[in-house]
Amino acid sequence: MDDLKQILARPIQLAEQVIKWSDEAYTFRQECMELKAKVERLAGQLRQAARADLYERPARRIFDDTEKALDKAMALVDKCRAHGVVRRVFTIIPAGSFKKMANQLDNSIGDLSWLLRVSSSASDDDDFDAHIGLPPIAQNEPILFLIWEQIAVLYTGNLDARADAAASLVSLARDNDRYSKLIIEEDGVPPLLRLVKEGKLEGQENAALAIGLLGRDPECVEQMVHAGACTAFAKVLKEGPMKVQATVAWAVSELAANHPKCQDAFASHNVIRLLVGHLAFETVQEHSKYAVTSSKMSIHSVVMDKKNSTRGALIPDLMDAGEHGGTRHPGGHVSQSKNEMYSLVHSTMAAKPNGSSGKVSNGGVVASKQHNVSLSGATTRGREFEDPETKASMKANAAKALWHLAKGNAAICKSITESRALLCFAVLLEKGEGDVQYNSAMALMEICSVAEQNSDLRRSAFKPTSPAARAVVDQLLRVVDKAEYDDLLIPCIISLGCLSRTFRATETRIIGPLVKLLDEREADVSREAALSLTKFACTENYLRVDHSKAIISAGGAKHLVQLVYFSEQVVQLAALALVCYIAHNVPDSEELAQAEILTDVA
């Protein structure tokens, strides 16, 4: 605003000079008096603007045009002043100059009137739905005026008016990319982010939706990140209503999908853990199928069992990095009596007086030093009473956001896998519906793809003894074994292929379902199955010989012959590569000879 006041200084000085020189007019005195009246009105508006809280983007353009108009008015009035006879003789003033000048001043008056009204009416108590009118400056580009008007309301309006303005910007952003770029260029992002943090539920939803729609390309997303999108979204994901959190999670997924470089910015603001917390709500505590069966229970297992039996806190320690996250054995029975569990807790805590592994609070909740719960108590209160549709939307959008944040980013994948997210994805892949299932499958596919290239992540997240890893493999295998051609099948096939180097030689249950898919009628399914099996048989896989024998034993040779001879070219190439690896790994196989697969290779 200080810059605007400095910009206003010269137009005000010009207006005062025009008024003074109009009184000194010697020729065209009547016309000069008419200009003086307009300039006096304009000067009053300029002084009013200097005291007002203005929307800066249109203000700069309007002040610039007004200054140019006053410059021309001063030059015209100066020609009419009482100069020497010679100068008056050689001074030519066209007949239409005053009319043209009057029109320009009228335009400036109209622009300033619109600017003052749009900056003040939004904060008044009266209804702002009344249309203010089109300013002269926007005659050639009416959409720009509409954008200005809505952004001005976002800056100065009350919460209800700002919610309506955000909804209008959502409609404009949906229309085309040009409108989205105009909204960003005209400083529409900062007030939208402020509304995300401070508005009512409807306003927050509309603002978050607008932000997600505006982030259509890397440049736009970069500007939003610099404007504070990560901070605003993290605040809402931690404390906002679930409906708003679901929309914010969707917006995060859109920004991350359109500009992957923003992934680390979101991760640095704790967005990953917050999303995992939402994903795990009413997911992991209901699912004990993959608990570790052992005679020695972890402290976390004991306390979680106590919580489940008393229906205490709603959300467990979601971010516990330990592998023993289950609370019961697969049979569903508690392994020890209550007294034994309490004794185990007290004895364990006594054995570790320093509390290095964690501590039990009065409520019996384990607090992990490394991975604490990211959702506050205020956030979790009342969440169980949300309607099922809202809960499903929250999980679907949280999974979608994690999918796009994990894509190609080993650090974020490590953060996700160190939490309970893998188990959550497995449960949702089994029990979820629609977008929840699909987004969970896609998130797993991206994590597995990164793990394929990153040995550290592969060893830490998908080691065979990990309950979460077993849960993931079980659900991926269930989808592949069912072999229904839907949105889940191909991501699950790809995921199993990416995990090929994590399976032991005895883990032959993976090969059979993939081999069956080689005989699938859908070309893309057969191709992905061949590509996944190739990862089992390729030279980078230490157990390639064992896996190749398993492929042959499952009947893969005859299917591959059919694919090489009769399938589409893209499938033929994938099948031929697999044939080559199998022939190289098991050259003396009788099954290969009977299928005449070596003839195909030759």
C-alpha cells in the first residue's frame, strides 16, 4: 500500500496543476472550465484512494492510465493560457481535442469509481451480490474485470462474500487455462490460501478446490508453493473439518501430479505424516489379520490391545516404525490375560528406566520419539461421527495425494513405508471401494517402482519378515489371482514385478497367477504380465534360475509360444524378451524343448 500511495502522489499533483491552469485559460475558457470540473472530481477520487485499502493489481493499471490522461489534460490547458501573441498565433488546438480529453477523463473517473466501490463494498454490511458495473478499463477484456472483482472480494469481503467469490473463481478456473493464469497473475492465490486457513467450511472447500484447479502446470504450482500453499494445507490437514481436509488432500495430489518438484516442499511441512494419519483413521486399528505371531509381545501391541478392549483413543500411534504393529494373533484371540499384559508393560518399563524406547502416558498410549501421531486430539474428536461418504472421500484423496507425492521420490517413499501406510494400503485394497481401492493400488505401484530402483528402500520396506510387506503382497496377489480386468489389475501386476527381487526362491505362489495372465485376452494385461515375469528371470535377479524354473513349471512355455507367434507386436516383444531370459537361464529344460521355445528364439 505504501507503494500505491507513492504512485498516487504525481497524479494528484497533476490534477492540482490542471485546476490551477484552467483558471488561467485565455482561449477556450468555457471548455477549460468543463475540464476543470472533471479534474476536480478526479482529484477528489485520487485523495480518497490514497486513504483506502485497495486491491493493488487493478489499482496500478488504473493509476497509470489516469496519470497519462492528466498529462494530456495539462498539456491541452497549457495551450489555452495567456502566452505571447506569437505563441498564440502558432498554437493549433484541434476542434475535437476537448471532447476527446473529456472522454478520457470520464473513463478515468469511471475506473476510479469502480476501484473505490469494489474495494469498499465488499467489506460493507450490505449485500455484495449487486453487480457493480463494468469499468471502462475492462471494456476490451470483460473477463479480467470479473476476475478483479472476485479477487477484490477475497481481499476485503466478509467470510460469506469471500466464499462466494472463491466459488466464482472455481467456475472460471474450470473453463480454461487462460482464466487460471489470469487469476494467478492478478494475485488471486494469496487471498485464496488465507481463506483456506481462516474461512468457514464452504469457503475453505471452495478455496482449496480453486487452488487445486489453478495448479495446471509447473510454473503455476511453483508460484503457489512460494505463496505458502504448503503451510496452509498442512494447517488444514492437522486441524480442519474432514470435508475441507478431503478437498485439501485432493489439491495436494493435483499440485504434486502437475509439478513433481514440489514433493519435497510438502514433505518438509509434515504433509506426508498428516496424510498417513488420515489414511489410517479407522483402518489399521480394525485390522489385525497381519499381526506377528510370537511369544513375546511388544509394548505397542500390549497397549493397543488394551485400547481396543476399552475403546479408548480413536487413532493409534500411526507413525510407529516398528514391524510388530498388530495387537492380536490372526485367530483374533488375545495372547495373554489382562494381568499378564499389565505386568509385561510394567516389567518392560522397569527394565528401561531411561524410557529410550517410549513411554506410557496416563491414558495408556505409547509415545514414539521418532514417529509421533501427527493428528491432534482436537482433530480426532468427533471424526467417527462423520458420514461414510466423507470418510471414504478423505481416504481416497489421502491415498491419491500419497500416490503422487511418492512418485519417483525415494525419501518420501521411505517416510511412507516407515509409517503404517503400507498396512493401510493393503487393508484399503482389500476392503475399500472405488477410488479408495484404485488410489491405494496406484500408491503401492509408485512405492514399489521406487523400491525396485532403490535397494535400501527395498530391503527396509519389503523384507520378507515384515508384516506390512506380507500384507501388501497378499493383497496384490489376491487381485492378480482373481484376474478380473479392472482398474486394479495392471497396477497390481506392475507392483509384483517391481518386488521380484524381494521374493525368496521358495515364494513360488507369485509366479503361477502371473503366468496365467499370459493367456489373458486383453493385450495390455498379457504384456504387463510378461514384463513382470521378465523381472523375475532377468540377469539382475539373483534367483533368476529358480524363478525361470517356476515359470516353466507353471506352464509358461506354451503361453509364451502363443504370444510370440500370434499376439500384437507390443506383446510379442515383451514375450520374446522373457523367452530369451528363460532359455538362457534353463537351457536344458525338457518343457522348453517340447514347447519348441528355442526355435522361437532362433
